[in-house]
Amino acid sequence: MAFSQRSWPVWLTLCVLLLWSNFAAAQTSTVLFTDDFEAYAVSTFPSSGGWSVYATGATVTNERAVSPTKSFRFTSSQNLGDFALHPITVSPMASSVSIEAWVNPTRSDSNNAIVRLGGCSGGPSVRFDPNGTIHAGDVPDNDKYRYPVSATYSANIWTLVRVDLDLVTFTYSITVNRVVAGTGFPASSTTVPTQICVGSDNNIVAGTGGGTTVYVDDVRVEEVVGSSPALFTLPFSVGETWYVCQGYNGQISHQKASALDLSIDPMSPGPTGCGSGSNASTGKPVLAPADGTVEAHIPYQGEKNILCIKLNGIAVMKVGHLTNLLPIGTRFNRNDALGIVEAPSKGNGGYAHIHLQIQDLSDDCKQATTIPFSGQYRFEEAPDMPYDDNGTPKNYKDDPTNQWSGIVLHRSR
């Protein structure tokens, strides 16, 4: 099923209206730590500011700075990085935590700058790598947790980097020079960070010889408490894990639409859409993501297997491809069964799956523009999934087609 993407003016209007709804909740951003390195003497280590040495020994310098005259200088060797740690205390009520810093490496043909939420041995981070490339990286020198982002850097130029960790989903995003360069990266641990790490990596992987000097300035750590709650629960049973096998702007369907296809088969995400396990999801119950009313049964490929439901005061959702549909006019509560997943048929493209999309209440059940599962429209226990014409993660790599394919959805409550 393909629908056009909602235009930004309408989406902006929806966001403004949501601020006045009963679902809005205040968000409070709190600075946990900041350091511009101006309080320390040149050529000293800033231990008086709470910093501790992880490897070798960085020093404060006036050679380069962003604001106003001093920065933190790290010099690694080919076999040994140069890092410093600082403790942070994140509130139990925080929904996210972030670190931001300016970095300036002296070369771009090596591994160099690292800015991390967590200890120097691992944690969500942004790292500068050879050939001016930037990666999201959690476990050092482990490609399983290393993902390219859509940004680059140059030697001897100050670059502003930021890591935002979602403490609900434990996924993180990378921002470079105030532009989001990648989102949805999985953290290797669900432990809330208690420290930060900044510095210059060793050059073993690059193998180009020598170390790298990196200057770091204006380090800032923030947390967000009391973010607006998600409006929807995941539409399957507690304890189950499903997978986005076709995402937004799919190549089989969903062109330019913020629609998701889910399968319970872990091997289902394919390069263009749902792949293996065509029968794996058959007969699985599909549950209501919020309270609402059944408005219509919509035909697709000759079968009435799509349920159009109006979720009270929120949005219209289309849920396919099901059998045993609730009758039109039925009022239901969150977690009530809406139907069961239909076996492979012409009506679901020969692949058993759950199809999900939402649209504005005013559109009723007619074909209309879609709203991304993002912001308050996201699912609990799921990543925030915005639509981006320039590409958002497909298997955690930027691609404008099949956005969010490969995302793992687990329901624990």
C-alpha cells in the first residue's frame, strides 16, 4: 500500500495541536556537566575539575580553542590512545542523556577523536576515522557496533559533535555541526552511563604510522526528564519480538509512505522488503495499540483484510493483513485483539505480516497521507522513527528507501 508523505506545514500544525492535548507532558533539559577548560593552568591535567587519566596524560593548552582561549589537548601514539574520563550522575527519571563537544584533529588519515557516553572501553560514541569518515561506535575496534554516518570531517578544523542516548530504547543518534547524521544505532548495553570519555584513539586499525593530536573544547552533558509519553503500545503480545521487514518508502510497496510491515521471523528483513519466513507470523494475535473504534474493513487485492480504526482523539490507524476482524462499530480497549495475522495470500503479497500506518483523524479511512511513528506517535519500547527524504537507518545504515527496515521490536510490558 502506498500513500504520499505528509507535507511539513500540516505536520507542524499537528505538533502545535499536540502541545495543547491531554497527552502532552513537560520536558526539562538539565545540564549535568560543562567544561571550557579556562579554569586550569596551561600544561596541566585538569584533575581539579574532576577529570581522571585513562591512558597517558592529556594537558590543557592555549594552542587552539573555541571559547575563548584554552582547550584539552590529547596526543596518541600508534599503539596507545590518549583519553580522559569524567563522572556524571544521570537522574533515574531521565529519558535521554547527551554529550556534546568541539573536536579538532591534526590529521584525517588515522583513527583519532572519540567523544563517548560511558567509559573509554565502550559506550555510545562518535569517532573520527581514516579518510575523513565519521562513525557511530560503541565497542572499540568491533565492527558489530560500528556504523557509518552521513558526515565527514577535515584535519585542523573545529567540528561540533553530539551523541544522544535514548534511555528507554537504548538506541542513540549522532549529530555533526548541528545536523543529524544518523539515528537508531543500538547501544551494546542497557546500562545508564556514569561517566564520559573524550580523547584521541590509537592508530592501529589505520596502520598509517604515528599518532594523532586531538584538541577538545566546550564539553557539555545534558539529560532530559519527563519527555512526552508514547501514545501507542506495540500491537503484539507481551514477551514477543518482531522485526520491521519493510519500512518507510519501501521498494515493494510503501513508496513515499510512513508505513511499516512487521514479521516475527528474525531473518525477515530483506534488501527491498520482507524476505524469509513467509508463514512465520500466520495466526498471531494483533492487539489494539490504544483505545478506539472500528470504522471500516478495507479491501486490498480483492480481500477485506485491513482494519481501519479510529484511536480516541489521536489518529486513524490502518492495520493489515488480518482475518477474524472485529466488526465495524466495535469499541475496543488497548490490548484487545483486533484480529489475527492472515496466512500468505494474494491479499498480503504472499507473505504473512502486520501492516501499520497512521493518518490524521480528519482523513477518516480514505486513502491519505501518512504520519511517521515518531514523537508522541511512536510506540512504547520502540525507537523514534521519523521520515527523512535524505535517508534514515536501514539496518542502521543511511538509505532513503526501506527506512527502518531491520529494527528489532520487543514488548516487555
